[in-house]
Amino acid sequence: MEAFLEAAIRTATPLLLAALGELIVERAGVLNLGLEGTIIAGALASLVAAGTGTVAFGYAGGMAAGAAVGLVMALFVVGLRADQIITGTAITLLATGATGTLYRALYGTQGAALSVPTSGPIAIPLLSDIPIVGGALFAQPVTTYLLYALVPAMWWWLYRTHAGLALRAVGESPGAAVAAGVRVARVRALALVAGSALGGLAGATLVLAQSGTFAEGMSAGRGFVAIAIVVLGRWHPLGVVLAATAFGAASALQFLFQAMGWRVPYHIFLALPYLLTLAALAGVAGRVRSPAALAKE
Amino acid sequence: MATSLAGVMHARNPRARSALAALVTLGAAAVVVLATLAFMGIDTGLALGALWRGSFGSPYAITSATLVRAVPLILTGLAVALAFRAGVFNIGAEGQLLVGAAAAAATAGALGDTTRIIVIPAVLIAGMASGAAWAAIADWLRRRFDVLEVISTILLNFVAINLIGFLVRGPLQEPTRIFPQTPTLEATSRLPILLAGSRLHLGALIALAAAVSLWWFLRDRAGGFRIDAAGANPDAAAVAGQIDVGTVSTRAFLASGALAGLAGAVELTGVTFALYENLSPGYGYTAIAVALLARLHPLGVLAAGILFAALDVGANAMQRDAGVPAALVHAVTAIVILGVVAAARTQRSD
């Protein structure tokens, strides 16, 4: 049970980071299918940056790479007003190809040895000793703890500040936002850069806190799942937390099943989270409303 | 030079702008390739020589590498083009292709060494039907529950790849149970070779026939007009054209899935002869670039499919002979897509 909870939170952490980034972007009216690309770019950049010897550099490098990918996306969908869906798909393809090429160029065909400093779980004294949930919630890598601060901060920013209101206005009614003196293009570009930085941080978490190295295509669809999580979480930070945790739990079910001695084929487990996401998307449909201007131009 | 470039940029002639956009796109792709080669310290002549030899350098390279690789790209490219024209964002050609290949493998396995006249059509129909069925899931989710097909088709791609992973280790695994793949196809369930001494198979004619039929259908038939009208402006099509947009887009979605499923069945029976997880190196994603570069025109898909196939097999030759990572081709594909969307945008703002 403890292994299950620990795995659930561990899987949920990068998903939640990416989903919160996507939440900001979608609240500004942009559907960012390039998120998958920002995650993989952040993953490779964090490996390269952590190669200098410092984990903090690794995280910073991941965020910077994510922000750079977001800037490219902004250039096309905000600057040129290109189609968001096609541009996002192309950005993901671009980042996948570029990271695969760069990884081979930098580390050769053998790949990177497990030589970068990693950011292992940090157990918080006392709290991590709480029975059952202590280890899952309070013996995790640093990015999990970052989320404990980020979620309430984002909620407060979105609903209690002028800037948050401006962002939501841009996503709901760009025309009204313009009339109120909000610079729509600038808000959307900034949202893309900031949201993509979080996507890059999600990729850095995969490398620095989980696998310890990079593999081509290691984002494995997490960006697309994060987009679905934003829908499931009804574009609200707290809803997104619940949806990401539920997805993490679904992915971690294999630990629970193993513990119970049930034999289910491995690949069925791998497909399960995607199937549950589809089922959940169908379940919430009709009862959720996306930002009115989402993916409109 | 600078002044003439600026002159073209400000020209009112959209053709000049379009040509300039194409040049800029190709230039950007070339810069990325050359910069990568320089960065890796690879001899440019050696690498570009390998690219040429691997794709168009010999009759064997053309027929057995480029054209063979073009078949799945053309069929999935047509699938994407048809869906996009109807306003359906089917990003799931990859999953539909995989499911089509799986159904084709299961059908071929069940029919064993029955005569080719029966097996081949049955296998291809199984591929089309299952591709359409896989698309139907996303279409049902879209119409019944308002789930964006962009998201559902991508999620279904991941379900499909894991489904194949399960099948080739479970119900469809080869009898010795060592390798994660199906048994190799009987000779009677392989597509006939068109050109003796090459690998060019019947699938090339199937792809050609599919492209020409789709072109004729979209150009000359009322059904084709309804698809374009529903895609261009669904509200106007419903009000002014009395078109049942929902039904039209559903049919286009299913036909799109059938084309992608056919691509999977053709690839299985013409090239791989067994089902395994890495059957597709991302045909369904490259298909988006193929369709967009062709401006969603079926005959353009033929040319774009061959172009991307040449790039793909040429990149493999570059990796083999000069050590250039083949993943570079994905980056080039993406740059082409971005160039096309940027160019389309520039024209619309005229």
C-alpha cells in the first residue's frame, strides 16, 4: 500500500507540473499541443545542464529549454496567428527530432552514462514518519514540495489578482479584454513561455528525480495526458491536482495488483491510464465548459 | 539581394510570397541539417552523398527504398488530408495504422495458406475495417460526449501501441514464444512483387489508386463537395447548403481511419511480413506533414509522400554511412509543417 501511494505521487508529480503549465496557457485561450515537446526538450536540457555538476543547474536548464520551446510556439500561434493544433503537433515533432539528434550528437550511440547528479527523495523529519501517507507525501524529490507551494499560489494568482483576471479574460473574451486595455497578444505569449517553463520542469523531473538519464521519446505521451488532465480538472488548479493524482494512482495500480498476486499482462497496465483518461473525458463532458476562446484563433 | 528580398516580401503577388515562403522553409531545413553536420564534425559531402544514394541514387534505391517507403506515407497522408478537409483533426492515423496491421496479421494467421485470391482481399479489408473502427471510437466520443478528437485520437495512439505490445506477447505471439512478434506470414498472404528483383509491391498501385479515386471523388462528386463545405464552414454548410455536417464529418472520419488501417495492412503484407511493436517509425505523424505540404490535395499527397519517403530512407543511409542521427528527419519534417502553416497564414492576411 505504501509503495502504491509513493508510486502514485511520484507519477503524478511531472504530470501535475505539466498540467499546471497547460492550465495557464489554456486559460489564455491557447491549446498547446507542443507541451509534449516542451517536456522532452526540458528533459534533455536538464541532463546537459546537470552535467556541470549541480542539480539546480539541471532544473534551471530544463525550465529554460521549456520556455524556449514555448517562445517558438508563441511566435507562430500569437505572432503569425497560425493554426494552434497543427503548430503544436509540429512543435512536438520538432522537439522529438531535435532532442533525438542532439542526444546522439552529444553522447554518441552509447548514450549518457548515469553520471549526472540526481535529486533523490528528501525525507522531511517527523512528517515523513506519519503512517501510510507519510512516505508518499513527505519523502519525495524537491519538485513535489514545489507543487505544495505552487498550487495555492496559482489559485490565488488566477482568482485574486488583477493579472490573473486579465489572463482569464483573454481566454474567455479577447474582444472584451482588448476593450479593457489588456494586450491580448502579450498575455498569450507570456502565458506560453511561463506554462512551457513548467513543462520543461516536468521533463527535468523525469530525468533528475526519476530515471537519472535521458532516453529518446522518454516523455511517452505525458504532455498529451497532461492536456487531458486539464480538461478533467475543469481548468481549475485544485481540480487539476485531483485529476493528476487520480492518473498517478491508475498508473501505480500495478504495484497494488502485484502485491495482491494478480497477474495482469504488463501492456494492459501501460494502456490502462490512457483508457481511463478517455473514459473520464467522456464522463465529464457536457458538465464542463472550456475557456470560450480556446483554440479559436 | 536584401532589397530584392524585401521587394518580394512586400509584393502584392501571392504567388511570389508563396514561393518565397517555400524557399525560406527549405532554406531553414537545409540550415538545420548543415549546422547539425558541422556541429558533429561530419563530412558534408559524405553525408549528402549518402542521402542521395539512399533515396534516388540508383534504380534499386528508387524502387526498393523510396517508393516502398512512400506507400504507407501516401495512404496515411490521404487519411489525414481527407479528415482535415472535412474539418476533423484526426491525429490518430498512427494508431489506426497499427490496429489495421494487427487485424491484418490476425486475419492472415487465421486463413493460413488459403489461396492468395482470397487471403489478400480479406486481409486488406480487415485492416480497413479495424482502422475505421478505431477512428469510430474517437468519433463516438466526439459526437456523443464532445471530447475533442485531437486529444482522443492521440490517447488512442498510445492505447494502440500497447495493444500491439500485448498481442505480440499474448494471443498472436509466434509459436516458439521467444520473440515479441507474430509468426512470419505465409507466402500466400504476401502482396505480389510488381518489379522482379526489387521490393516494390502491389501496395504502390493500391496507394496510387487510392489517391486518384479520392481526387476524383473530392473534385467531381457531390459527396466531395459536402466534405469541403462542412470543413470550410460548418455553420454555412448546415444553413445554406442543407448539409448534415455531423454525418458528413463522421463518414470522412471513418474513411480516414479506413485509409490509415489499409496502410497498416499493406505495410504488414508488403514489407514487414510480421506484426511487432516498432512496425511504424511514426508514419501516422509524418502523414500530417505529407498532407499539409500537399495542401490537402490527394494528387499532391502522392508527390509529398514520395518526397518524405526519400528524406526518410536517405536519412537512414546517412545514419548508416556517415553517422548522422536519423531522428534529424523528424526535425526537418516539423520545420516543413511550420513553414507551410506560416505561409498559409501569410496568404490569408492579404
